[in-house]
Amino acid sequence: MKLLVADDSKVSRMMLLAITKGWGYDVIMAEDGEEAWQIMQEDDAPSLLLLDWEMPKMNGVEVCERVIAQSPENPAYVLLLTSRTGSDDIVEGLSKGASDYLSKPFDSAELQVRLQVGKRMIEMQDKLNATLEELTQLASHDVLTGLLNRRAIMEALPKEVKRIDRLKHDLGIGMCDIDHFKSINDTYGHLVGDEVLKEVTKRMQKVLRDYDLIGRYGGEEFLVITPVDKDSCTSVYQRICQAISAKPVITGELSIPVTISCGVTCYSAEVDGQDMAKFLNRADEALYQAKDAGRNQVILKQAIDQ
């Protein structure tokens, strides 16, 4: 684990370097508070800090306060070394964000134990952050395809509408549904159907742009949100259709032809306002038209068509 040691005394720095390296830490040295602060601006900065309180340019408490303010939700563990032993001084250091303190002159065994506590706290914090990140991912993404789930894509839609209104741009949405997907499930089984869904997802993602959004709306249906020019509103969806139908989905020894139909519309502030239901219903109607017209195609339904 990386350990930042900051002390303006060369003798203290060399002593701390020697003993902490012996304990297995990857030690980074700083001669004063300002250098310590600059190190904490770097990528992959240390999470465990051993700071002398009294340093030129910026003392240990000031460094601590800045470091904590920089990342209050994922704070570093700061151990202050100080010759101050008054309760007011201790309270000041801890109130500014220090996790622990050790009085000078210190006992090396005590320092080792206190650093071990800090290391365990950081490891526990990292595990907690990873768990929270995983739970956030699970709450907002479809488990099978990895796409945004219905709730997440529906939450994204009004945000995109507000954004394009502000920028005076156009926004298209497409309801995209795999053709005859029930027949695939009935013929080959649901496990094969899952493989088809995953492969269709990959092909759609490959032709979408970085700023397009896609979510699994339900079953074999996807909602795609695309900032577009109204004159080329269907171009993204035409690419989707072509990518899906270009070659069969291969799973095991099976080769399954797959196509998709897309119902597309463009947002109209005059017609839709902030009523997302109008927007979505229009795309849904266009999807049914694409199905009725023979599938494997894109149908555009503008607001004026209502």
C-alpha cells in the first residue's frame, strides 16, 4: 500500500522511510506540506498519510483539511505526528479531518500498529465502495444484456429532453423490437433466446455513437435515445436494422436469422411539452406500423402525424 510521509526534518524522513519500508509500505516522501499537497493531486495518490504537524509552507493539519475537503466521500486516512499533547490541539487536529494522531517522540511498535489500523480502514472502505458500485450497477442495469434497465432509461429520457431544449438541438427516440422473438424462444428454448438478446445488444451498441443511449425496455424491446438532426432522424435506426440482419446469430451449432423493427419519432416541444407519454406512444405506434408493414424496417412518425 502507498504511504505518503511528510516531514520537514531530513533525519525524521530517513528514519520513517527506513522503518515503514521495512513494514512493506510503498513510501512516497515529501519535505513540506506544500509538496505533500501536490503529491495528493496526482493520479493514484496515496490513501494512507503520515504527516508531521509542524511543517513550513503548509502544516500537517492544513494539508489534512485540504485532502479531506477534496474527497469527502472517499477520504484518505491521515495520521498526524505531533509534539503537541494538549487536549485542545488534539481536538483541533481530529476536527480538521485527521483519523488519528501520535505524539513525538513515538514508539515504532505503536506507529506500526496505528498504520495497520489505517491500512485496514482503507481496505474496508475500498470493499464498501466496490460493493456500493456493484449495487448501483445492479439497480440501474439489466442483468442479462448489461444495458440500462427500463427505470434507468426512462429516467434518462426527460433529462435528455431538457438538455436538447437548452441546446436547441433535436432528439429522436426509437422503439426497437426483435422480430418473431417468441418463435425463437419456442423453437430453440429460452437459453438460446438469451444468447440472441445478448448478441443483438452487442450489434446495436457497435453501431450506436458514444452519446446515444440504449436501454432494455422490456422483453425483446429496446428504447434508443439519439440526439439527431430531424432530416436524418432514421439514419441511426437504419444502421441498427442492417447490423442485426447482416448475418445470423451463431450459438453453439445453431445459426439463427434475426431481424429487428424500429418505430422512430422526433421530440417536438410544441406538441409534446414535458409529456413523455406522448413522445413514447408515437414511437410505439410507429413500431406497430413497422411490424404491420413486414418487419425488418424503420418507420418514422413525426409529431404532425398525430
